[in-house]
Amino acid sequence: MRTEPARLLETTEDLQLPPITWENIALGVVVLLVGWLASRVLGWLTRRILLWRGRSPSASTMFAALTRWLVLLLSFAAAITVIFPSVRPVNALGGIGVLSIAAGIAFQTVLGNMFAGIVILARDKFRVNDQIAVRDVAGTVTGISLTSTAVRTYDGRLVLIPNSVVHSEIVTVQTGYEQVRSTIRLDIDDSADLDLALRAAHDAMQALPAVAAEPPPQALLQEVGTATVRMDLRFWSGARQMETKLAQHEVIGAVLRGLSDAGVKTGSDVVVVEGGPQLLAAVGGGESS
């Protein structure tokens, strides 16, 4: 009667399975360990180099993680070829490719967000702590992952925006530059001294610390109304949302005080007609007739 090991050997030969030895298994484990160490070192180097090149911490961390996973994937394929000598590296990579295609079909939305996240981080147009607006969401970026971008709105809510939306929509980066320009419109009575009004408004804006000195603020006449002249107050301030709001608040108060001190009246196109004797007589006469 044949023993059990002999039967197993015959079964292995009949199925033409690749020979597996303890030496191959040990060598495969060594390959995996070396690949793991190499992935850690290369991931660390990738992050340090990207930070040295001025890339954002989020982008540097993401590309370092991708480098680690790529090295681990190649190490796994190499270990498979070592443990199973009859398996070629091309076959191992082909099997991984088939699994990747199957996963891509099953997780289209997730992979779409991941590839969009890679593109967003590679472009590096906005970073964590930048203030952006996407569709009807505006706030401060608190995190950028492979699948979504976390935004803390100005009223304190956390919004997670899928990276595919961020990639395909128009994104306004409020803090893309150090300064932004604001415009406030003010109506001046058309009987007022317009030159005096322009000087008073300009001097009031120029004296405010919240208003940038360069480019200098401007007070410009823009439009003639029924009984008013519209004046635009243009000034530059810090790019962050609170900085612009505070600058607008200070400019409105300072300009109104400056115009009042200079004796310049603000106006409105709304005309108020008081009911005098002649108007009442005319209205009464019209009714009687």
C-alpha cells in the first residue's frame, strides 16, 4: 500500500504544480522583508524631497504613500516568482492587473475620486488652511485625502467634497494670492462738491491699517443717478475672509465719518414728496372734477 506522502507527490506531479521548497519560501519572505524596508526608505525620501521642493505636506504624504505601495506591490510579485519558480514576473504582474481591472469595475466611484485626488494634489493649487469656494460651499480647507476634500465652512460646519467634484467644478481659491480687492458703492448727493468728496473718501481709506498701502485705495465716480452720483470705493486688503470683512467694515465707517466732517451729503434716488397745500388742492380738485 502506498503511503500518504507518496500519494500527495503523485497528485502534485499529475496536476503539474510548481515545486515548492522551504528554501524558496524563506527566500520569498526575505524578498518581502527587503521590499518592505525599501518601501519605507523610498517613501521617506519621496516625502523629504517633495517638501524640499516646496510641495504641500498633503501632496508629499500622498505621493510617499503611493511610492510605498508601488514598491510593496513589486516586492510581492517578486516574492511570488521566487516561491513559485515556474511563475514568471510577467504572469504575476498580469494577475495583479486582472485584479486591478476587476476592482476598478466594482469601485468606479471610489477610484474616480482617488485619481481626481492624485491630480488635485499633483497640481497643488490650494493647500490645507487655504480658503476656497466650490459650488455653494465656501470655507477653509482642513484636509485633502485621496477621496475627498474636507472644508470647514465659515459658520463652523464640516463639509466633505468628493475629489471628482473638486476636479470637475470651478474652484475659487480666495487665499491664492496675498491680497484681494473689494469694492463698496456709495451714493453722493449730486449737489455736493464731488472733488471734496473724492478727497475725503480717499484720505479716510488711506488712513486705515486694514487697507493695503500698495496698491493704493481709489475713490472713483462711476454713475449718475436721478439725484445722486455713484462713487466706487476700491481698496486692497488681506485675502482671508475675515480680513476682507473687517476691512469693509472699517472703510464704510471711516468714509462716512470723513464725508460728514467734510460737509458732503450722501444721497438716494428715492424722491420723497410731501403733501403741501398746492398738492392737496390739486388732488382734491382732480377728485371733484
